[in-house]
Amino acid sequence: RLVDRAKTTFYSSKITVSTTCKELFSVTNRLMNKTKCTQIPSSVPIAQLPQRFSDFFCQKISTIRQNIDSCSSTAPPGFADQLFSGKPLTHFSAVSETAVSALLKKMACKTCDLDPIPTSLLFDCSDEIVPALTHVVNQSLLSGTFPTVFKHAIVKPLLKKTSLDPNDLKKLQTCFKPVFLF
């Protein structure tokens, strides 16, 4: 009985303080023991899935590029130049620690599964981390390269609708979660 009352009090307070529908649904789902389950294709061995997803998305990008190329070849001469009326970007200015700090403060407090530290800790240590982070950003801008270690992401395929076939990759949408390794 005591445990039941404690659970009731706990969930009642969670429902009361929920300010968004998302928070309310999250509490409701926990109460009903509903968990988010990523459905993945069952017709392919799990060891082959990363390559299948990679092939699928590479093909998708290739198709998009071909469509862009065919559109630009049919466009009237000078058409692309008419769309852009500004000055082309030929160099970057260095980013200040103040600007990086301001961007960090605007970030949502979300952590990726592979982040080396939780985002809340990053925020708590931002005064110590901002100088090094600013240096990395400025070196990337100066060299025109993006460090390979930052080119990683967790890709979680999600069915657009639960009634769709998880074996059909076209029916999946993806949730990209970038991984930043410092």
C-alpha cells in the first residue's frame, strides 16, 4: 500500500508539472509500460544492416544529385546567378570565444548516446571548454577541413507509421544524432 501511494503521488506530481503535451505523453507512456522500440528490417542479418542503410542512403543522395544536375542543365543561362544576389563567401573570419559561449548557452540540453560527457556537464564546464572549442572551430575554418572525428553520427531508422513494413527502407525516416568526440 505504501509503495502504491508513493507511485500515485509521484506520477500525480509529474502530470501536474508537465508543461507540454510531449512531457504528458511521456509520463503516460511510462505509466502504461510503453517503450519506444526501433523496428529494424528482420529480413537482413543484423551485421549487414549498416551496409544496407549506407547503400540505400548513398543511392538516395546520388539520385538527388542527378536530379539537381538535370534541372540545372535545363535552366536558362545565368539562371543560378540570378538567384544569388549577395557576395560569394571566399574566406571566414575567426570566431570569438564570446560567440562560441553564446552558442553553447542557446543549445538544447540533449545528450547523444556516444557523447563522452553529458551535455549538462559540458554546460557546467563551459568556461574551461570554450577556449579549446573555439580553437578547434577556428582551425577548421582556416584550413577548410572538418575533422574526421566529428563526421560520425548515430542513425536510428524509424518507421513513418507503425503499420508499415520495416523491411522496406523507403518507408523509414531517419533520426540523425551527431556524435561529437572531443
